[in-house]
Amino acid sequence: MKKWYEDERIDKDVVISSRIRLARNIKKYPFSTILQKSDIDKLINEVKDSIINDSNVIGNSFEFIKFDDLSNIDKYSMVENHTVSNDIIKKNDSAALIKNDDSASILINEEDHIRIQSVSIGNDINSAWEFANNIDNLIEERIEYAFDKDFGYLTSCITNTGTGLRASFMIHIPMIEMSGNLANISRAIGKFGMTMRGIYGEGSESLGGIYQISNQITLGKSEKEIIEALKSVTNQIIEQEKELRNNVIKNNSAKFEDKIYRSYGILCSCRQISSKEAMKLLSDIRLGFMTGILKFNKPEKNIYNIMMNVQPGNLIKLCGKNLNESERDIERAKYLNEQLRKF
Amino acid sequence: MKKWYEDERIDKDVVISSRIRLARNIKKYPFSTILQKSDIDKLINEVKDSIINDSNVIGNSFEFIKFDDLSNIDKYSMVENHTVSNDIIKKNDSAALIKNDDSASILINEEDHIRIQSVSIGNDINSAWEFANNIDNLIEERIEYAFDKDFGYLTSCITNTGTGLRASFMIHIPMIEMSGNLANISRAIGKFGMTMRGIYGEGSESLGGIYQISNQITLGKSEKEIIEALKSVTNQIIEQEKELRNNVIKNNSAKFEDKIYRSYGILCSCRQISSKEAMKLLSDIRLGFMTGILKFNKPEKNIYNIMMNVQPGNLIKLCGKNLNESERDIERAKYLNEQLRKF
């Protein structure tokens, strides 16, 4: 089964992906922080059964996993691909249902009892919303959620109470990053109840010019309002990024082209490279493709997927053996040489 | 006719080339600084006739040129290839006899009436000396030199009086340069009456890790003594360079290899590049070949020749049209992409 992030349509837009996350809790159990082992087992089985059962087809495309059964490498790899959260892999007795193309997951016993996640390629948050909403309804057919008619969905952390919704776009904005205007934008969107973070979420540093923009407020607004407001702000950022790209092509094309081709040359030839530098150079390549500066023969290209594959966990999985940091730098260079020379 | 610097044996050694220069003046004329036009014409013809005449075969391999007849680009190109000095192209009424492979030249009416230059590939100063000495004898058969039994050959500048000899090695010592030990070496050889300069002689900055080491003292020692002393000092520098290369391969091989391959990647992919940066990266490539780090399919490689060709004059000649600095940077990148991708 091809994963959603292996799809080459990913490199078509400033927006890499659109994502919906719904936080839900089951009425009859206390929140996960104080949940007893026996209740956790029941919780996991109930959520599992609500999806994987004879009366719905969608369950066939989900696989059930328990995180305690997985190797650390498998866990890190899932986080690097944004299939599951960083929090759940650190928690004992946690489980998940993962869609076969990794485009959706239902995390069980994370911060909340249930976290439904759905992602779609490019600037298409409506699809992600529809899928998450379907899963939400499916679970609700069998499980009574903790819901308050005034507050909405009740959650372990108060910031998620209400809709329990976090909508987000993963955007590639290297030109805005280079312009030095990022801090201003970040401050401005904060006033609209939104936030901007690096590719790996809270506290993560920016890598490869990729940022996640998402709502912070979940209460007092409908899901539709939250999503529409986020779309509107994101579209403005996209326009700004595109304008900067057009300007550099119009006014400083030779230098811009040189920068991008040098990044290509280094990726084809380096013998060791950190993931941070690899992300930076791959960001140049993605920018090169999108601006038409790079024109290569091979049509199926997916720089975002290469970006994911150079992360430590994915790289170790790819090599099939444990590697320390300097070994990874060497294997990462080999992988990049091979991938980039294909173009 | 293949030029000496197009020979691929040039990339075999730390020493790129060995060079001899003899300064001579004709007894019956005043020094060039005060020479009248009518005497200059006579001087030029006499020297020309001493080489190109019916009684010697060697004259057939020399071409006579007058610098006033040449374009600026042709003149710069000859300086960049070290075929003639930077001084002679700036002087009116100067001429030269140039050997068809550019390995020898007889400059007429430069600082001295006659400057005989001969170069040989690699660490082989004896060949250069023999050829220059033959030319010297040939001229002396027809022309009486300004010679004093106490002082030796008399020259326009007192520093050349005596043997009139400047022997030099052009050496590629990037590892010594990187080690930061260059200033110490330069000071040390000064005590032996020798000097170290950049690739384009006095006052020129170092480019691509290439230096010229030559004698400063021409008086009070025989030609043989001067050459032997220079050889001995140069051999010590060569050993130091080789030791540094062995050390880096032994102790830091992965990083060293990465640096060299990155330089290769940039040279293959850049879209604009200054001559200074090109020299730096080509120096890495030459070092890569010599240490066995770079192993390419194409056996005929001559990085030194590529280094010469990226100089402004040569590049303009190669492109067949006048180019300003930023146009040159773009054409230089194209030339380098093409040359390096061949390997």
C-alpha cells in the first residue's frame, strides 16, 4: 500500500498537507492521566471494536497496534512521518488504529482517550475534515463521549475543550523564512488565535523551511468557523510566499538559480550530511521544482518524502540496521546521492 | 600543437611545473629603460635573427610576436598561462619568441633586453635548465652580452645581476595552506635566500593553494648551486604537504572525502562562480585525485589546465566574445559544469 506521503502530488503546492485532529474522551472513564490499567485495556478494546467490526467496511483499512509491542525505531519513524504524535510513543499502555496509507490514525490513551487524526495531500482540509468527522461519528455510534452542552467536548487539557479540534496546514515557506519576516507573521497570526510551529510541532526547531500553522482556540467557535479562519490566514501566507518567489525570479534569477543548483550538486555529491543540512538543501530543491528553476527528466519526484526519509528513525529503517549519528550522516549522504541523481 | 599545460602528466605531483628564467642584456645597447625606438627595433631584430635563422632547427618551433599587434585578451591569456610576464604586455615596443607548445619564450625589451624562459612539467627543473641554457648559447653565438668578469651578467635591476637566473617551482600545497603554517615556511625559506609567492607572481594573492617558490639571490653562487639549494628546500615543503595529506586520510578520512566530493558537486552544478572560488574548489579536486579520494573513469584529466582556463582572459578567448564580470561568472560555471561532469 502506497503511503500518502509517497504521492508525488505533494510537491505541487506551498501547502504540503492539511490535517485535522479531534480530541475525544469517553464519559464513563476518568481522564487518561489517572486511568487504571484494567480500564485502559477496556478503553482500548472498545475503541478498537468501534472501528474494526463486521458492520463497517472502513475498519478493513485500519491496522491495530500496541506501542509497547513496537521497536523504538518503528515508533520514531511513525512520529517522523507524522502518523502518530510524539507523546503517545512515550506512554505505556497506549495503542492506535492506523489507516493502511498512514493518512489517518486513531490514537488511544494519549493525553485524551481518543485522538482522531486525518491528513490530506496539499491544500485540501475539507477532505481531511470529512474523513475525521466520519470516524468520529462511527465511534460515537458505540461509545458515549464526555460532552457538556455548554462547554462541548471535555478534554484532559482545558485548551482542547470545546470542539476538540486542531486544524493545521503544513506549509513550505522558504522564501518567507529567508526574508526574515517570519517572526512578524507569527506574531500577527497569534492575534487571530493561531500559531505557527516547526515541522515537528511544539518546541521543534524549523527544518527545511517547513512550518505548521494551526488554530489555538477550540472553544466558542464552530468547527467550520475555525477551519475557515485558518484557511483565510494560511492563504495570505501562501500569497506572500508566492510573491517573494516571483520577485526573486524577476530580479535576481541568476543568483537564485545558482543557489538552487549548488544545493542540488551538494546533495548529489556529499559523503556525509546532517539531517538539518539535508532538510535545508532539500528545501532549495523543492523550491527549485516549484519555481520551474529545476527541470529534470524524471516526472515522479517527491522531495517531501525524501525529507521524511532522511530523519534518523526512517533512515535506520531504510538501512535495516542500527546506526550511530556519524554512521547516519554517511548513510544519509548515500541515500541522497542516489535519490537526487535520479532526477 | 598541444600546449605543455594541456598535458595530463601535470596532475601527477605536488610540483606542477619547474621553471628557469635567464635575464640578459646586449653589451652595445643601453638598458631598456632608456633605449631609443631605433635601437629597440634593431634589438628586436637581432634577437629574432639569433633564433630564427637557417643554421638552426630549433628556430622552426618558435613564433615571433610583437605585443602591440595583439589584442588585450590575447595578452592577458598569455600571462594567465605563464607564457609571458605581466610586465611585458604593459610595455610598448616589446616582442617575444614563443615556442609552439608555450613551454619556452624569449621576451625582448622587457625589464632586460632579453629574458629567456623555459618550463617543464612536474618536478624536473634540469630539463627546463638545459633548454634555457641551449637558447642562451644560441643567442650568445651572435650577440655579445653585457657581462662583467667580477659581477657576471649585468642587468637592469641589480637584484638579477650575476647569474641572471631565477629558478622556480610551481607547487600545489593546499594542505599546508589549510594548516596555517604557510607564513612560518615563507619566513624560514627567506633565510635561505628564497621566496614564496602566489600563482601569479609578485603581489598576487594565493589562488587554489598554488604557490611559486624561487631563489632571490643570483649573485655569488653558480647556477648549479642556486638550483640545487632550491630543489632541496622545495623537497622539504613537498614532504610536509604529503605528510599532511597522509595524516588527514588516516585520521579524518570521511570528513576529508566529504569536503572534496562537495567541491566536485558544486563545480558540476553551480550556475555562476568567481575565478577565486573556482580555483579553491578545483584545488580540492586536484587534491582529491592526488590522494586517490576521487576516482573517476576518464583517465585524461588535467585540473591545472582547467584552472588556467577559468581565468578571465582565457575564458573570454574560450567563449570567443567579450564578457563583463558577471557574464564571465556564468560562462565559467558552464565551462566547469561541462568539464567536471566528464570525469
